[in-house]
Amino acid sequence: MANTPRYIAPNHYTDVRPLLAQVRLIYEAGVTHLRDALQRFVAGETFAQRVRAHYPFVRIRTDTVARADSRLSYGFVAGPGTYETTLTRPDLFGDYYHEQFELLLRNHGVPLEVGTSTQPMPVHFALVDDDHVEGTVSAERRLLMRDLFDLPDLGAMDDGIANGTHETQRGDPRPLALFTAPRVDYSLHRLRHYTGTPPERFQNFVMFTNYQFYVDEFVKLGHQLMTEPDLVDDGYTAFVEPGDVVTPRVGKPQPSAPVAPPSRLPQMPAYHLVRPDRSGITLVNIGVGPANAKTITDHVAVLRPHAWLMLGHCAGLRNTQQLGDYVLAHGYVREDHVLDEDLPLWVPIPALAEVQLALEQAVADVTQLKGYELKRILRTGTVASTDNRDWELLPSRSPFTTPERRFSQSRAVALDMESATIAANGFRFRVPYGTLLCVSDKPLHGEIKLPGMANAFYRERVDQHLRIGIRALDILRGQRLENLHSRKLRSFAEVAFQ
């Protein structure tokens, strides 16, 4: 027997409000139970029973494939049967859950079932926000924790559902969402660790960059906006930096207790232009390399953003390109090697028309160029991403193994280390994605960045490039979500949640 909170039996609902209230009730009862027990354990109390709490679940049973609106790419189950998922953090995902529940009720016309699941909640994940345990725990009592509390179980949080490799056992319900509650909680904790801000600050439109220069411009722009009166056309109410340092807009309430910046930046710092409905913009400096690109998108994906873009520098591979030209990716060569086990190389990564058009329009809006003049600085083509930063140093004698041969055969026009990874993980996790790069060197043509030239290049292009990215996200924000969340990202046996 285990010491658990009061069991709340499954119940059926046809109204979203009491349904969501029941999810909150079950979740809060579980985390309160675990926090209280952990605090007493740290204080030295010994328990005779294992302490356990369980996540809430939502379930739908349907015997028809009929649905109300086939234009949507989500909001309905794939066919007759029983579908279920565990839920977490209704304080963070309340609006998201509300939309998913409402679509299921509307599209299928059957009640949803909510109750206490059989999935244990790891005690680590009951500590959210700024919760911490006061006291010192000896090594002996840390080992004892394994006997008294549930710890994170990697078997309950793999990406089989998202990867399309999950096999439902006979008699078990099929998945309703891409991520289980433990998988979501794991990523929420990782986001805070890697980016230096709590997941509540993340916005639904995300930009990733591989250079600090973009961060510097974004910070400057964020602080500038906060000194201006609140305008209807942008709606930003605060600017948030690593360490959860909040700068509110002029005229908005000031933080009750200002927070000092961290003594050192986290591995992949995140900055947020906040809107009240989370439709603002988050910028993450992922640094250099596909490993970071995969890591951060693995975790941002659980927040279910509406779009993410890669903005950064690349090597131009054509002699017709000039430093400072833009490359809009419409295809990717994946030589990053970090997603091969999750997404086989034979899976195509398509360009998404909605994102492509927004990026092209943004370049035109910011540069004030059109027609031939726009095409002179903007090239659409294939982007290759490699995990070898010094690919130029590979032996070039063998024609069958040289990178130049592969890039030429693929018709690649640009090379970087992150874009294909970010696009592939967007495809894998059903997050609309796009890439706009800026040519910073041309190694195949002897044009490498020299210090003086590089500084001039950065000054001239980074601010413009960043404003293009922001403008593109503004355009995407104005679109209907059913258009943005393309059906090209969904499989024929898809989960119902966005």
C-alpha cells in the first residue's frame, strides 16, 4: 500500500469549464501531497509507506470517424476507439487544454472522461516555479528517497509517439497527445536549466539564433519598446531576460521584488517580448552546433508553439552570392547526425508555404525592395547543415567523399550547423518552422571573415535581419491557426492534440 491523496474517480463531461476544473483539482491534490511529504522527509521524518501521487488523465471514446471540420489538422482522433493522455501543469497549459478539449467535444459530440491516472508523478516534478526544499539531506537519506518516492522514469517519457514508432498494446487506449505528462514535466525543468527563464515566460512564436549579435540587438529593441507607450499594433507588456529579470512597459505595474541578473549566463539564454496571451516573441541563443539545436527544440516543443524560425549566419556556396545576402531555405540536406535515430534521413522535410510567404514578405517589408531588386539579395534554395565545423579541412582528393561534391549534387546554396536540425525537429514535433539565413562568408570561393570585415558586416546586417524575423512572426501571428498548423505536418494516424 502507498500513502496517496484521495482518489478521484473518472467522471464524464460535456462542458469544458468543469472538465478543466477537475483536472486542476486532481493535479493540485497530487503536488500538494508530494510537496508536504518531501518537506517532512527532509526535516527528518520517517515514513512507513511509500508516498505516491498520480497525474490526471483525459480520455475520449468514439465509435465513428465523423468530425465537424476536416480543414483542421488537429482536434479530432484518427478513428473509432479509445484515446487517452496524462496531463500536467494546468496553471501553465490551461488555455491550451481548454482549446483541445473544446475541439474534441465539438468534433465528436461525445463526453470526455477525466480522472486520476495510474501514472505516478515523480516527486521532482511536483516542485515547480520557485519551490525548493529547505534543509540538508544526507547521502543515506537520498538513497532512501528511491524507496519512498517515485523518481523520473525514462520509460514513461520517450518520444515514441512523436516519432511514429509507438505501438499501443492490445486493450490499451491509443495516445491522445504527442507527449505524456512526465515527458512534458521533464522538458519544463530542462528549459529553466538551459535558458535561465521559467517556461511560463516562453511565447508562442520563437526565434533561434547562433550568434550573440542577434541577442544584443533583441535586448536593445526590447528595452527600447518598454520605454514607449503601449501601442495596439504590438501589444508587448514586458521584456524578460535570463534569471527572470522583468522590465515592464512604461505605465505597467512594476515587479514587487526586482530580480538581479544572474552572475553568469545559462547555456542557451532566452529572451522574451511578452504579450498577455503568450503570442509574443521568444529569442533563444542556441550557440553553435546541431546538438544544441536538437536539445532546445526537444524541450521547447512541449510548449506547443505556433511557429519557430532559425535566424543566423551561413556560408554561401555560390559565387553569385554576396556577403549580406539572405537565403530562404526551401529544402534541407541533413548531415547533422543528431536526429538520425528519431527521424530517418529518407523522411523529407517540406517547406511550409505559410512560413515561406511570411518570410519573403518580411524581407520585402523591411528592405523596401521588390521584384528583381528583392531577388538580388534574397535567394531561395537548399540549406545543408553539418556537424563538422571544420568541414573545409577534410581531404579533397577523393571525388566520392568530398563535401563539395555532396553539396553540389544536392543543389545547396548555403551551409550552416543548425537549420536542418531545427526544421527536422519542427517536422517531427508538428511545429511550423522556417529558416532565413544571412551569408557571412564564402569559403569555397576564398572569402572568409576577417576581423574588420566581419565587424562591418555584423553592424550592417544583424539589426535588419532581426527585424525581418520579427516582422515575419508578426505576419504569422495574424494568420488563422488552422492555416498555420499545416496538415503537411500530420500523419494519417495522428494524435488529436495540437
